[in-house]
Amino acid sequence: SKLISIKFKDLLEKHFSEWHKLNEYASQLNISPDYLNATLKSGIGKTAKELIQQRIILEAKRLGLHTELSGKEIAFKLGFEDPSHFSKFYKNSERQSFAEFKLNLEKEFIK
């Protein structure tokens, strides 16, 4: 199971901006999505979906902090065909919109 976790994390690092679904990772590992989730949950304490979402959010924040890209440009860069889908995804995860995140960053730097 440790090997599955390592292989999953490698795949996640390479493909998080194109693969957003659990089954894409599971099929690449030749295991069922349920088995992948159970393995990660018991080993790391999080499901594959949670880890995928966290990685996408981390990259969105990184791009928001270190680039001049707009939210729409970041959405496309992270594999979202519809920027409004990225906005919903971000807000569901972070309890604030990406625009609010960017605004708060700007306020921090102005201080």
C-alpha cells in the first residue's frame, strides 16, 4: 500500500492539471477507484479526491501569488475548460472565491 501511495503521488504531481478524477489515477495504477481510496485513506488519512483537490488548490494559490495571471488564465492552466467551474471548485474548497484570495494577497503586500 505504501507503493501505491508513492505511485499515486508521482502521478498526481505530473498530471494534476489534466486529470481531476479519481478513476484516471486508479486506471493508470491498474486498481479500482475504491481500492485506491481505501489504500490512501488508511495510509495517509485522506481520499484520492481530497488529495487531488488539495494539489489543484495549492497550485492555484501558488500561481495567484507568484504570477500576474488572471483567475481565468489560472483556471485554464489547471485544466478547467470553464473558468466558472474553477471558481465553484475553489470556493467549495476554500470558503472564499479566488478573487477574494487575490484581493487579500494584495492587501497583505500593501501593509
